[in-house]
Amino acid sequence: MSNLEANLRSETSKGNNNILRKQGMVPAVLYGGDEKNELISVSKKHLKTLLDQENFLSNVLKIKIEDKEISVLPREISFDVVTDEPIHIDFLRMVAGRKIVLEIPVRFINNDQSPGLKRGGVLNIVRRKVELKCPTESIPKELIVDLEGLDIGASIKISAIKLPENVTPTITGRDFVIATVAAPTIVKEPEKPAEESAEGTDAGAEGEASKDGEQAPSTDDAKKAEGDKDKKETTPEKK
């Protein structure tokens, strides 16, 4: 469980919040339970370190305010539209005996022990997070999916994942799919277009003209023969 130190604040104006941000702090609100809401601020540097964790929004934190520690859950974060820096965050107090709805990330293990993946299959992830209804005392950080022994065509459903006691999916009435091991995708190369070269056409014409081993007359020979024929036809016969 991560710890985060916080300071109480009394001012809520935009100007005072901007001053806090310039000092490297992020304004925050602590709410939930029977106690009233508390205005606090936390270190931006420390907060950004926690934000890098994939399961930050489902990870219970310990916030230390003066001489007391409170178990909280991050609920809503606002970011600057230009710099993408965190500018405000809400924390929910964890109250024993109550339930909360959270999206829990899914982690896949033993990829190298899956026969289907070894043969070129593809892990098709349908849900990277699963929405669960959890008691505040037993919130899972992640859901583990073991791929060992899974072959192509295998389907991993929510019933195959061991959930903590009293933790239930918000989707009820069906055993929904988390992921499948699909067959590899085969990319078919396009056929090459037929080459219509002048050489191929000429070769075909020559082959057609030459039969039984005879050589086809050249173009010049054909023109000469045709000219001799015309000359013979136009020359008058001698009497």
C-alpha cells in the first residue's frame, strides 16, 4: 500500500488553488463515510509517481494528514488541457463493510507456456479491465489470467478467474469472455499483373508466321515482292 502525505487547506478560491499549484502542490478533496469533506493538498511530484501505475484508480492509498492516517481510494483526477499536469484530485474514504464499484486491470501470465501462442496464435484481448463490485476490505489490485496449456481456439471467460471472497462482476447473467487464443492471420500477397511486352507480341507473331520449319519472310522482302507484282500487272504485253 502506497503512502501519500497531505496538508489541510481552508481556501477554495481559484487564486489560492493556483498559488498551491505554483508551489508544486495539487488541491484535493477527501470525502465519504460519516465525516465531513476535508480540503487537502498533496505533492504533485509524488502524485505523478503514483499516476504512472496502471492500477492507480483501484489501488488503496494511505493518506497521512498531520497525526492521522486514512485509507482512501483515488476517484477522479482533473488534468490541465495544455500541460497534461494533474490539477485536482478526489479521494474516497474507505469505510469497512461497504462495497464499491471499480474497474480492475487484467494481467496475462505464462504466455511462453501456451501451445497456441507458440504455434503462431494471437492473444485476442477482449477486456483489459473488468468492472467489479468489491468490499472495501478486499479490493484486488489486478486479475490474473494464466495462459499455460491454452491452445488455438481457447476462450478465457470470467468464470475461469478466481475472484476474492464477496467480489462479483457488475455484469451478471452471462459468463463473458476476457480473451481468446485466435489462429494466426495469413496475409495473401496480391497476384502479379500479366506482362504485356512488345517482345512477347512479336515473338507470337513470328511463331504464327513460321510453320513446318520455314522461315517467315522479312518485312522488306514482303514489300519488294508486292512492288514487283504491281509493276508486272501495269506493264502492257508486247505483241
